[in-house]
Amino acid sequence: MLGPVRARRGGELLHTGSPQQRALLAALLLRGGRTATAPELVDALWGDEPPHAALAALRTYASRLRKAFGPDADTLISESGGYAIRTGHGCLDTDRAEHLATHAEKARTTGDRTRARELINEALDLWDGEPLAGLPGPFAETQRTRLEEWRLTLLETRLDLDLEVGAHAEAVAELTALTAAHPLRERLRELLMLALYRSGRQAEALAVYADTRRLLADELGVDPCPELSELQQRILQADTDLALHLSPADRPGAGPAFIRPAQLPATVSDFTGRVAFVDELSDQLATAEGRIMAVSAVAGIGGVGKTTLAVHVAHAARNHFPDGQLYVDLQGAGPVPAEPEAVLGAFLRALGTPDSAIPEGLQERAALFRSTLDGRRVLTLLDNARDAAQIRPLLPGTEGCAALVTSRSRMVDLAGAHLVDLDVMSPEEALVLFTRIVGAERVGAERDAAMDVVAACGFLPLAIRIAASRLAARRTWTVSVLARKLGDERRRLDELRAGDLAVKATFELGYGQLEPAQARAFRLLGLADGPDMSLAAAAAVLDLDLDATEEVLESLVDTSLLESAAPGRYRFHDLVRLYARACAERDEQPPAERDAAMSRLLDFYLETAAGGYVLERPGDQLLTHLTPTTHPGLTFAERSAAGDWLFAEAGCLLACVRQHASSTGSTLRRAVDLLLAAKDLAESGADSRLYEQAAEALLVTAREAGDPRAEGRARYVLAHVHSIAGRFDLADEQARQAVLLGRSCGDPIPCCYAANIRCIIAIYEHRHEDAEVYVGQALAAFRADGNRPGEASALSNLSRVRLDAGRVGSAVELAEQALALYREIGASWRVANALYALGLALTEGGRYEEALDRLSEALPVFRDNRQRLWEGMTNYRLAEVHLAAGRPAAAAHHAEQALKLRGIGGEWRRGNVLIVLGRSLDALGQPGRARACWTEALSIFEQLGTSEAADVRRLLAGVVTAA
């Protein structure tokens, strides 16, 4: 019924005859088994003008239907001069839809809005085009109208639920199309206003009201309904009740699935003492529900046990935060503290936000983080913070959430925080901790000596734990022996500051008792920056196989000199890392082994990233020009595994690059090459800023060292970064210098890739002659290098150059050449670049359906390969094609999808998307909303000082808006 009328027996499609015969079938089925008289059926099929043989025709249709039903012929019965079809309930798709809608309403009534949304979507999926499609007669026409109205009502309910569960951004595109198709349906307009408002697009929300008021006045001579007018006033007043307030269950199923993170490190089994602090912090966390936000900041010197206390309290409070717990080591005591922007990217990923939805910029990510946590109860443990400025963007800021902060600095400038100052342990607590690790029997026999030990450790938990672990591993030692050794170490280290004395004396004792292989691993692993280290990376540093590496690392974990952050990952306490480095500088012989260890780590990352690069870009000659390495990396069987590794190791990989930023020679060149091989991080969103900072640091060193090859490649990397971000002036200047440097030293990398970037920028800036020159340079360089994927890329760009020159035929031919070349070499997702270029050329040639096919083919390829910039640009081009083909609703949908990428590609690209969205809306009869889009676009282009501003002014001058 909910489409063309079809009947099936099992999986067999039955032949139900002519349109009139199917109209009779529909008329009987939709009566729910009730008998229809012959006159009623004649009226249903023919209305006021039945044929002379109408009754005979009815009998013929009925007979043919019985024959079609075969063994089920008796379901169509004749009685009382009429007919009826009696089937069991649920045989019709309308029955199924009613059942689903009823259960959806029940789910919504009980508060399960996510389930209600799923059920209504299932009901809506039963519609297969126009209900009763192709059937004649007044009855079919009436039922078509009824069923279509029912579908719209279900859609409105589903969209209302979308907004209730936080899927407002996803709903905007659908509501835009629906309001275009049903312009006088005020409920849809109301939902669109709310969706836009909750998406941060207040001006557009108000413009929807203005458009609606004008339309209703013109078409019906009436004002908007009270509900619409009230919503307008509430938006004008920024009514806080319009903001979304979600319960944990009310999360959208169609958007990114919310993941309940459980990131807390393992708590120690022998946690001791700190009773007053545990109670104080636990009370703060237990009362987080109903408060705007509970923030507790624990301050104390290094080694005093801040992290151990915070992790213990956080684990104990997990039941108060059923939606998950986030954790990050902010590395505040180290030389390179974690960037809040990168931390937020990692948090958003952990919460289920896909890369494509993670915006650029600290403020944008912080806002999305708060929105994602709205209505949830999540605990965030911000460990080892440098200062309040580092953690402010990381605070949830929503009711029911809490943040627990540890830092060596007292957070007096963190408004509203509950401050806790953690001192060393009391002698009794320190002795209990020592006893739990060593054993009551050994300590009980030498209680005074044990008290001397914990006093020598300065009552610092970290020092006590290391000393006790050493004694526990030495069964022949007595507590007195340990006390004497600690005293000796303290005297030898008496030149140290008092605050560090106890800890470093303990470190000396623990380190001094290590086996040679353990001591070497301890020293060398401490050389590497980064939040932690994988087992494979540690194996590279130590030049051991994985099994031997795991054995020695786990033995260090047993001594408490190393922590196991997660299976297969290890990290140092920052004080221990500093001590390990001091040991490496003092004891590592020959000294060159320190550099060799770090060189192996750099090689490991470079080789692994390069292996992933070649999987993503088969045939690309970049790898043949990388600086030679001597240590292997990981290998991957599938591209997805390589991509997962790259994004998972981004923090450690980029830390390794930064650590080598002051090196020269081969080391500097390998660090630059690592950024080339890991170029996908430049547009990852979460890691792009760290990637850019690493490139900037390498450029400074390369320039100072007078290394034209390293400098040229670093400038190309920065040109790539700036181009993605829409900073075209900076990108073009870096690319210009990169090409010159490449020519000066005979390096094909910048000559090929930087020239290609210059062509793209010239295309964007409408400098057609320059673009032709640059693409010619790139194409010649790629061909000279035998780089066929690069050649295909340049051909795609040349297609766009010819397109801008009005040579559409040549543009199509060049794009097809690029596509054929990519396919010939099996260039994975790069094929989509040629499909994109071909789609543009076909659009300009007026071949819209072909263009849509090519762009629609490219879109999922970009999406599946995390090419966020190209995913957004393809949606933008699809919007242009649909608009040119006279389908503004579809154009608006794709423009909205492009805007959802939240800043990827820079403001210039966003401005262009807003232009197309505005044009689509204007064509849909929504000039007010179009003006809002163009006004925002004008602001962007005026700030950038680009020529598009004049085009937008012309659009604004011509738009008709409501008074």
C-alpha cells in the first residue's frame, strides 16, 4: 500500500492485473476486512462517471484476483452483494507501520526517546515512493492524501525526536528540503528554526520566521501560528530553556554513536592512607549531580602521590559518572606540555565523535566538547597540569559532570575550584604503605629501621614505593640494610636541593640494583619525549625483539620505575624520566649510544609511516626520495590498519619530530621526511596544529643549518598545512620558496608537490595564467621523476585550469586521462581526486547527471579514507551541480553536509559553501535565510580581503526579504 500496490505469497510476487483491478484490491484491503457493497466499490473506482458495465467489470476483477491468489483464493469472499478480503492482521505494510508507530509512542511516553526514534524510522522505511502509485479513482486519491499526511506526521514526530536527542545539526538539511516541499506546513518551519538555533545559527533561525511570515501573508493572508511566533520571541530573548538538556539515554542513533569512555589508569592495589583527602574529594564528586560543574584541584610537589590519590578517588566515584571517565596526562612538568586543542581532539574521539566532525580551533573544539557532554555525567581526570590556562578549555562546564585536576601548581586562579593541598604522608601512613609492599613479617621485626627508611624517603609515596619494591625483590636484604644504603645515597647526593633529595636518593638505590639489561632499558627509554611509548617503539629504542623488550619492560614495571599505561604501552613518571635521562648522560657508554637509540626510534616511526603512505598511495615516488634509514618499522596488510596506527601514534610521532628539531644532517632530514610520510595528520583535525608546530620548528633549524633540501621540504610541508587551512598567501609563499630550494639542490619533492600546490592556489584566486605555468612545472617534474600518481594529480589540476579558461572539452579529456591513470596504477582513494575534477568539468559542460554520478562516486571514497577536506569540498560541488540542474532542495542538503565539517578547509572555503547554500535557499523561496548566509559569507570575505566579497554584495543587493 505504501508505494505501488503489490501482493506476495511468501517471496513470490503475484500478478495483480490492471490499474483498475489493483484499485479494487486496494479498496478492499484498506477496509480492514469489512464488506464493501457493489455501489460503494463502483464509486471508489469510478466516482460520478462509472462505465455502463461497471458491475460486470467488478465481477471480472474479483474473479481475476481470486485466480491470482491461487490457494489463497478464499481470502476474497462475496457476501451481501459485495466483496471483502479477510487476511490476518499484519499482512499489510500499513499494519506494520501502525504497529511500529504505536510502539514508538509508548517508548516515547516511557522516556526512551532513542528507541522511539528508531521505531519511527523503521516505519518510515516502509514507504516506497508515492502510496497507491498509479491507481485510478477517487478512493485511491483520498487514501493517497491520507497516507502521505500520515507519513509527514511521522516525519515531524521523528524530527522532533531528533531535536530532543541532540541530532539538530543532522536535522537541518532534511528540514530545509521538507520546508521547500511543504512551504505552508508551519510545524516543519518551527522545527527548522529550533534546529538552526541549537546549531548556533541564530540569524538563520530568525530568517526562517521572517520568510514564513511573508509566505503566509502572500499565500493565505494570515499570520504565523502562535507557536511559531512564540519561538521567535524566545530566540530573540536567548531563552535558556531552548538549550538542549539530555539524559544519558537520549543520544542520537543516526549520528556518531556515543561511547562511554573508561580511560582511568589502573588504581594501585596497595593504596594507603590519605583518608581525609579521599573523603574530601569523594564528597565533592558525589555531589556533582545537580551542580553546574564540580572541579577539584590537587596540588603538591612531585612524587607526593597526586596522581595515585586522584586515580583512586576517581575509581571509587565511577558509579556517580555512569556515562564514562576521561583521562589525560597533560605533561605539565615536562618541557612540552600537552596542547589543549590536541587533548580536546582526543577526548572527542574517545566520546565517539568521528574525525570529520572534529572542528579546527581551540574554541570550536571546546564548545563541541561541552555540547557532547551536555546532559551526561562524565568525570574528567586532568593529570599533571601546568597551570589553569591549560585546563580551562578542558573543563566540561555542564551540570552533572566533574573534573579532577592534579598539578604541582596551586590553582588559585581557577574560579570555583575546590583546592586540595597534598603534603607528604604522615609517618604512620608511610610505614603502612611500606609494610604493604614489603610484608608485615619483615617490617615487624625491624620497625625502627623501617621508620628510618620511610624518613629517608622524605615520606614521599613515590620514593617509598620504589625503595620498598627494591627490598621486596631482594629477599636476602634486611630492612636495616636498605636503611643504611639509603643513608649512603643521601650523603652522596647532599649537593642536591632538599626537595629532590629523598626522591633522587631512592632513584639511585633502585637504579643501582637493576640488572645491566634493565638499567640500559631504563636509561634509553627515558630519552624519548611523548606521553607514552608502544612496545614496538620501545623495541626500536632498545634494538631488541618484541619478546625480549616486553620482558625487560615488565621487570621495570615490577620495580615501580616504569608504569604500564595500558596493554602494550608504557610511560615514566616525569621525575623518573628526568632521572633516567640524567643516568643516560652519566652512564651510557659509549655516549653515541644515546643518539643511536633516538635515531632508531626516528627510523621506526619513519619506516612505519612510509609503509602506510605507500599503501594509501601506491606508485607514489615520494618513498624513493626519503632519507635512508637503518632500522625497520612495522608493516601492515591493510590500509585501514596503517591509518589507525598513524592516528593512534600521532602524539608520540610528533613528539619524536619535535625532539629532533634541533638536529642537523641526516637526523634533521629524516625528521622532515617523517612529516612528509605522515602528511595525513595535517588535516586530521585532532593533530593538525601539533603537526604544523613541528614543521615550523624544523624549518627554523633547516634554515639555520643551511640545508636547502631539509628547508625546501619543510617549506613544502608548511605550504600543504596552510593550503588546507585556507591561508593561501602563506601557502603560496612557502611553496614558492620550496620550489626554488628544490631546484637549487636537485630535490624533486618540492619541485613536484609545491608547484602543484601553487597551481591549486592560483586556481582558487582566479590567476589563470599563473595556474597554467605552475601546473606545467608540476607536470614536467612529476613526469621526469616517473611519479605517475603525481602526474595524474597534475592532470586533474590542469583540467581545472582549462575549465577556468572556458575549454570544457579539454578539461573533460584531461580529467578522464587522470582517472584512467589512477585506475591503471590502483591508486586507492586518489581515484576520487580525478572523479572530483571530472565532476567539475562535466558540470561546466552542462552534463549534470554525469557530474552527479562522478561526484557521488568520489564522496564515499573520501569519507572512508578520512579525507575530511575533500569530503567537504565534494559535498560543496554536489550542491553546485544540483543547483545548476534546478534542484535547490538537494543543493541545500549537500551544502549543509559541507558545513558540518566545522571549519576544515578554512574560512574561505566556508564562505563559498555559504554562498551556495544561500542561493539554494533563495531558490526555495527562503530569501531571509539566504540573506543570513550571505551576510556571514560577506563578513568572512571582507576579513580575508578576497574578491568574492563583491559577488556576495551583489547577491545581497538582489535578495528580496520580508520587512
